[in-house]
Amino acid sequence: MTPELTPERLAAMRAGRSAVKSIAELIAKANLNRPEAEMAKIAKRLEDTPETMRRTYLRAVSGRSMAAGIKAFCAECVGWVREEVRLCTAPACPLYAYRPYTERATAETDEAESDEEGKANHDAAAT
């Protein structure tokens, strides 16, 4: 059972999210078990990462989320601009089909397009 979302609880949740933590605190909370040399590289990259993407980056390097890894990679590739990820012009990139912030075709749309193509092919073959 989830606790009731009272205005006080919402305010506390927002305050917790907006509290800026130091790089060391973020890394400690992520509980990364890496050699010291790797941790130094992660800390350096985390310093260069915008605050809005730091948690995503840490989820990615911790190995907890493949989606976070893709999101962090794509965002870093285009200078951390979300809109640029959506407008990516590198279709040869292996992650292009998986990039975040884009609308995906639904199964119904795919089926409808497949039905239309099949019908068109059938009509063309009949003539």
C-alpha cells in the first residue's frame, strides 16, 4: 500500500529531488564497486555532466539500466541537448533506432501499414 500523497509529502519529495548533491555523494549513493582509477574517470565525467542527467549517467555506469545507458550515450553525443537527440542525423549509429525522446510506431500502426502494403502488392499482382 502506497502512502497518501498529501501536500506535505509532495513538498518533501520535491525538496529531496531538488537538493543538489556533491559528486562524491552521488557516487557513494550509486554504490559503484569499481577500481579507484575507474572511479576517478567516472567522477570527472560526472562533473562535466549536467545536473539533470547525472542520475541517468550513474544508473548507466552502474549497469542497472540499459535504457539509461542509451539515453546517457545519446545525450552526451549531442552535447546534452534533449531536442538534438530527437533530431539525430546519424542513422548509421548502432543506437539510432533506440534513441530516446522519439515517438515509436505502435504495433497497431505497424499492422495497418503491413495490411496496406500487402493489399497494394496483391492488387499489383492481379493486374
